[in-house]
Amino acid sequence: MTPPPTTILTSTSRLTLTSTSTSISTTPGRGWAIGGRVGPRDSDLSVPGSARFVRSAAAAPPVRSPRLFSAAALGVAAVAGRRQRRQQRRRRTAARAGWHFGSEDADEPELQQQGEYQEEDFEDGEEDGFSQLSTHREMIEDEVRTEAFRKAIFQHCRGKVVLEIGCGTGILSLFAAQAGASRVVAVEANEEVAEFAREVVSSNGFSDVVTVISGRIEDVWEEVDRQLEDENRGEIQADILISEWMGFMLVCDGMFRSVVFARDRWLKEDGLMLPSKCDLWVAPFSNPALIEEQTGYWCSTPYGLNLSALAPRALEQHLSQPVIKILPESGVLATPVSVLHLDCNSAEDWEVDGGRAKFDFTMNRDAPFHGLAAWFSCELGPQVSFSTSPDSRPTHWEQTLLFVGPESPAHELALRAGERVTGDLQWLVSGRSTGVVMVGEVACSAEVVRFTRRLELHLV
Amino acid sequence: MTPPPTTILTSTSRLTLTSTSTSISTTPGRGWAIGGRVGPRDSDLSVPGSARFVRSAAAAPPVRSPRLFSAAALGVAAVAGRRQRRQQRRRRTAARAGWHFGSEDADEPELQQQGEYQEEDFEDGEEDGFSQLSTHREMIEDEVRTEAFRKAIFQHCRGKVVLEIGCGTGILSLFAAQAGASRVVAVEANEEVAEFAREVVSSNGFSDVVTVISGRIEDVWEEVDRQLEDENRGEIQADILISEWMGFMLVCDGMFRSVVFARDRWLKEDGLMLPSKCDLWVAPFSNPALIEEQTGYWCSTPYGLNLSALAPRALEQHLSQPVIKILPESGVLATPVSVLHLDCNSAEDWEVDGGRAKFDFTMNRDAPFHGLAAWFSCELGPQVSFSTSPDSRPTHWEQTLLFVGPESPAHELALRAGERVTGDLQWLVSGRSTGVVMVGEVACSAEVVRFTRRLELHLV
């Protein structure tokens, strides 16, 4: 299965919201809200199409900045049980911190965050998984990811001034130096990790080319100014901006806001973004093996005991959050569509922070319906790309599976080729928490079965 | 390798502290402290031997009760990197909550907790991994553990009144019912899990024998009284007390305090405890494969880059906490000794909460020294036992590896058969956090190399 051409189901070619009554707002210190209930705002932006977008006048630096690292590596190789437990705890923490979903009965549930999300466990850049080298190793070892960046960097960076946001241990900046960049400025929020990057730059003999700056880009911009000015070309700017900011489902826990901050400040007019374009893809899926994996043991009469009553409970617990897992290619039930297309040279941070898209899928095979699977693809300049789709080589991002859940009447509905799944998908990112709402219906035989599902993904 | 007879390196046969100046104290709301600096106390208990034990007069229920579930299942099958990251975060949380170690220079560092440990993430019984059925499945699927309990229960429970503390999904109580117990009262702190247990009891047709009570034993003792009284034998007591309370390294995050509470209140004079006896074993170990696993990638020149500077950093990060991992049998370098022996019929809760023991090992093979490995064994009545030792069938507890760490001069010291490792091991459990201090010396060739290591294990 090859990904089809990008299909943007939106009212404009650039913005991804489709509802005629939808608005996105941000208020200082309160994060984002999607829906009719819009908080105080500073300005309105009119855009083509029927959607209305409301955005506060952004002062730089932004009020609430994502971290300067990607959540990407956090999903690799752990057993689902442990991951689910960990996420479970975060979900509860978040529940206390003010996430609220609308009524289950609402036809059009809204995602709103009431009060600022409490990032209680991450009071400074030190306090998350990205201080752990094992996390960085998982990302570096992902050859699909790292080789794509390496190839693009070697194609474009010779003789260029390069800025990297969220450099981690400095690998991508070292590629740029190896490729012949005249100057590389690498920014890393985590001080300990920045020191690791300096050591690696030094032991590879590139200390004269690569400068590692420790701190959040919004805090250390003056130092970046100085470093870029040192180039003495009379302009404080970069030719190429590199950042591996992509999280699960592209948007989760990304640091795209910091990338936009850096792009708007330093990237020259015709500068290159790496990645340059990104798409978030969605398709209906079926994954009976995962259902069996979660329920089979409970139904196996261990020690002669009937534990089958626990099978649906265990399943609901496991599926109560987005599941990060490799989906067999045969589990994709219809042609995927892109619900978010980002041109990284022009996209705004709020395009990643929240969005909404209608979907309309026609099944291309018979299978029990389980929900929507999400993944992303990236272009790195005109000639390099990679995808985290089920028909591509697996990456540490795997796929993100949004199950309608065993309590939904649509769960395991036997769909046949030609039948349709239609509806509406919303997401809202706040700090390290992402809320997702799926509302839709499955047209199956003579029956129409509706589903509504709210899920939250939390990262530690 | 068969475990040797129990060797208690203590000044009395029952209590495990060896230092002539050691005291253990507890003050209401402040947890335990080991060392010379003893806080306010209510009473002193004189015991045989040279150690002095200070204990507050315990009012029932205890001031700070451990949870009614074991930490046991939390270590299974996740990759080390994720586990380490998770523990890392907890370590930092704990650091804020008031753990303090003595000076690195001290010959005899002391473990003290200043202020009450903040169990911020677990404000009620719902908020930890034990609400997740995947955690319970890991424990039930551990056949070494579950079959040992099953065998002992079938040997002893016919016609008996049985009380289980921390019943989880109710499996052990169901074994008791299958074995012919006249009455089983099962207590589970987590309300959701208690409901699961009720369903399982019902679907196995034992609702008339097994009663599941939801709540912490210290809170629901009146209900337990009523249930035991219903037996109409004129006495509110149980013949057998079952509890699978054992955590990593036996003591970590256990709920032995609740077991003691129940035993002292309800177990009849000659009643049976399951488990009946437990030992915590320690031996020096060597595990070059784990060192290679943590450092090999960084030294492999990935993508042509020299990342070897990160190898020692990654290793120190990984070893900065106790490592839960299967140790090859060949990695045990000397005859193990028991540093804690519990007779569950008479042991007090503070014997698990904190302890200190001297060790004196003579190497029985040549190997690079890495630290002390810990595991435990249990007797379940006179005829059944199991061990979590490196030479036994692996369990979900694996072994607990306390590395001296790459920054210690003793790390990787090439020891030869006949050379000695001597010193002192302390531990202190507070809520879901356990602090460990190893102080010792390695007599190696003509040299004596000292080591001091402080480690903390945190469970979520």
C-alpha cells in the first residue's frame, strides 16, 4: 500500500478545520480551546473558507512553550501493560489538573481545557525522559528517522549556516558539520544533554563548526543572535533550520511552537526547513491480534479458574488511551487521508496544537471495525521523505491506534468492502497531554451505528 | 547453586541490626530513621544483644500504612531504558519530598528521612499500577509464585477460616475456597480491583464461601470483624492468614505492615501464615553482559560518529538506581547470606521497614566486581517454598542489582577466588520508595579498595 496523494478535508487549503462553527482560541496562560466556547481574545484573524479562527496576538516568547525535545522516543519496545499503567497514572494526574470533556450525549463533543495544565512533574528541563541517554539512543537507533535526516542534511548543508532546535546529543548537527556546513548552532533545552552534545561535538573534532547552546530557544535567543552574528555575513540568520520535533501522531508533545519561533526569527527568506512538509494520516483499522493478546489469557482458564469476566475489563483498560503499536498492513481498511498538512515554512504553531477534520472512508476489505489508526509522513527537502505508516519499515513512533472501545456498539462491527465510516476527528495538544475526540458512524448492512470516543495520550 | 542455610549476621537471632550504635525510630507522621540521630519517641524497647531499638508505642491503625498491594509485578518485561526513565523521574520527585543521604565522605553514612515522604501520585488506593489488570496478570502468570501459593493453600486450608490481605483479583482466595476452606474473607484496598475479585468469585461459584471487602485493612477492620464473627464459632479469628506482600528485594514497597496489623488482630494462637518465613539474600555479583548492553552501542561508531564519550554517562545513568534484572547464575561470586530473616508469625513491621547488616564474602571465582545482588526466598508452611535467586526458575521479581557504579574505584575490579568483600548494607523503606546504602571494601591483591554507594528504588 502506497500512501495516496494528500487529501485535505478542510475548508481551506492550508487550515485544517472543517466545522462551520468551529473556532480555536488561546488565552495567555490557559492553553488552547476548540469549540464554541471561546475565552477572552486579543485579535481575530479572518481566513478564506467558512471556518472562523480566533487567535490571540502572540508576544514572543509564547506564554507556554513546549519543551525543546520530541516525545517520539518514549513509545519504543516497552510492553503494552507497563506503558498503559504509566499513561494511566498520567491520565489521572491530568484529570486533576483540569481537562474536561463535554457530555457523552453531545452530538458534537468539544475539547476544552479549563485552567492551565499542570506540568507538575516537569518543573524544569531536567525532569523528563529526555535527560536519559537511553531515550536518545532509541531515537538515534531508529534508522528510518536518522538516515532520512542524514541524507537530506548531506544534500543541502554544504557551505550553509545551520540552526538546530532540540539537538539532543547533537547527532543531526554533527551530520551538518560532516556535510560541510560553514556554521552550526545547536540549541538543547536540557542542560545535561547539551553537555553530552558538546562532548560528542568535541570528540568528533567539530568544535570549531558546531556551537551547542543550552536553554529553551525562547530564553536563549540573544545567545543564538550572537552566535549567528559571529558569522560576520552582516545578517543574523540561518540558511537551514533542522528540528526533529515530531511526536506520536505527529502532534503529540511536539515542540513545533519552538520551531516556529526560531523559523520566524532566524530562517532567511528562501531558507530550508528540515522537515519541510508533514502530514498526519488517518484510516479505519482492524487489529484482532491485539484484542486476543489482551483478552486471551483471561479466557484460558488459568489454574482451572474461570477468569473470563476480567477479559472485557482488561480490554477496556488497555484501550482507554491511544495505543502506540505496530499495526499489520492488512489491518488498514480504507485508503488513508491526511487530516493535517503542514508546510513547515509557513505553518503556524496552532495548526499543530489543535485541529479538527471530517472523514469519510469506504472500506476496501471485510474486517471487524476497531477504530481509527493515525501516523505521519515527512518530506525533508524535495528528494527525501519517510513515513511511519503501517506499510513502511517500522519506526520508534509505531502507529497510534484510537480504538472506539469495547463498550461502543461499533466495536468489532463486521464491516464489508464498500461500506462507509464517516465522522469527525478533533485533537488538542496541551503540554505533554493530547486529547482526541472521534465522533462518527458506521454504515453497516441496513444499520447505522454511531460512536463517540474521547481519548487522552500522556507522556512522561 | 543451592541456597545455604540461613545465616543471620545480626546481634540477635531475630533482629537484623548489627551496629553497636544503631537505632531505629519512628515518629508519628515522619516515617522511619536509621542511625544515631533519633527523633522524638514514645517508648524504648530493650532487646538482647548490643543493638538498641527504639520504637514508638504503636497505636492501631499505624500512622502511615503501606498500600494493600505488593509492588512485585511492576518490574516484569519492560526494557531497562523505559524502566530507568520512569524510576529516574520518581527519584527526582522523592528528592524534593525530603530524602537526604549523609555526606559521601562519612565512613558510616546514615539513611534518614527528613519530613514525611510525599506520596503525591497515590492519594488514594486507585492511583497506582495495581488498578491495572495487566499488573495482576503479570503476577498471576508468574507460575513460580502462584503455584507455590496454590500448593500450600491446598495443603492447609481444608475446613479452615482464611483471611487474605491484598487479594487483588481474588485468585489465592479462590484457591482456598477450592481447597475446602469453610470461610474466606478477602480484603483489597483498591475498590475497582475488589469489584473484579467479586466478579471472579461469583463466576467460579464461591460467593457463599468468599467475601471480598473493599478498603484498607486499617480502615475496614470492623467489617472484617463482622465477617469473621458470622462464622459463629464464638471467636473473631482466622486459622490462616494469606498475603502475597513481597516486593522487589523483599522489602521494597511491601505491605507487611498491614499483614502484621491483621495477624495481631485476627490470627489465632497457632495459626498459619502464608508465607510463613522469608529471607532476604545478598551476594557479590558480576554482570559484564549488562555493562556491554548499556555501553556497546555508544562505542559502535553509529553513522560513522564517535559517540564513545556517552558510554560512561549512559552507564552511570542506568546504574544510578537498583537494576531489576535476571542475573546469570554464573554471576554470583560468593555464597549468599541472608541479611534479613522474617518469621512471619512473630516479625514486627519495622523489621521490614528498615535494617542494617554486615557482610563478609569470600569470592569463589575470578570475575570483575560490580556490586551486591539481592533476592529473597519464602517458605509457605513446612513443605512448600520458592526462591527468586539467580539459580532458580525466573520470577517476575527477577533479582535486584546494586551496582557500586562506574565512578567507584571498586567498579570492575578484577577479583580472584579467595579474595574478600566486606562491609555494611542498610535499607530504609518509606511508602513506595526504598533507600539503600552499601559501604564496604574489596581486598584485592595487595590493595584495599573502598566503596560507598547510595541508591534509591521508586515504584509507580
